[in-house]
Amino acid sequence: MKHIFFSMLLLASASLTFAQDRDRDRDRDDRDRNYRDERNYNARGDVPSNVWNSFHRDYPNSSNERWEREGRNWHVYYSDPRYNNRNVDVYYDRRGRLLDSHTAWDYNNLPQDFNQRIYNRYHIRDNNYRVYRIERPYGEPIFQIVVNDDGRQRTFYTDQYGNSIRYRDRH
């Protein structure tokens, strides 16, 4: 009877030893999500076809784009002729769905009251900030304000009227 009991105990401990380690798999997924590949992918074969096709469908006049892989997502940046060759960063997930695009924006294209609200709210002097227009597949565009404040960068997000909003930028 002792032999059967110890055999069953040995079998149970062996099966627990080789059981699936879910934490290990979760850790690997987290590493993949935070992975950033700085290489430039220019050839179509380097970028998944669904991502490549989605980008060229959404931005047919693009040229000279450069691709980077960020975890499971793809980041492409290029100069857009629609916006006087301004730099545009576009983000796609691995399935080819558009996450958002960030376009460097000119102060002159902002309404006067927008600039006045930014000056009044954040006390910025001498246009010491950069503006990026963020377009998402849903909702109105928002603006990212990056302020150089005594050698320190602060980032704020506003709606199209200059009102402060909460936004979680994933990039």
C-alpha cells in the first residue's frame, strides 16, 4: 500500500512540475509589447501585408515612409504633401487597424483664441512650445502641447478649442 501511495505522490509532483507556467507566458507577452525595434523597414516584405495595405489605403499619396516595429504595433513616419510636407507619425496595430496619427502642426493654423487660451492657462512665453494634431479613427482631433519649461518638458492635451482634456497617449 505504501508503494502505491508514494507512486501516486511522485506522479502528482511530476505533473505539477511540468505544468504550464502562465506567468512566464504573460511575462513574454509584456516583453513583446514593450519591445521597440529601431531598424527602418522600407521593403514591403518587412512589414506585414495587412498593415502595409491599410497604410497605403489610408494615405495613398505617401512616399518615402520609414517603418518601425514597437512591440506588437507598427509605426510609420513620412512627410505628408497634404500638410505642406509636415512630418506625420502613424500608428497601426498588428492587424492593420489605424490607432492614431500625430502631425506636427503650425501655430499659424491654430485659431487666435486657441493660442490665447494656451498662453493664459500654461503661462508660456515666446511660442516656447510645439503642437501636434492627433487624429483618431473615432472622435474629434485633439492637440498635444509640448512645453519647454526651464529645460523640462511638459505635455498637455487639449480639444480643438484649447480646453484641457485628459488623454492617454500610448506612444
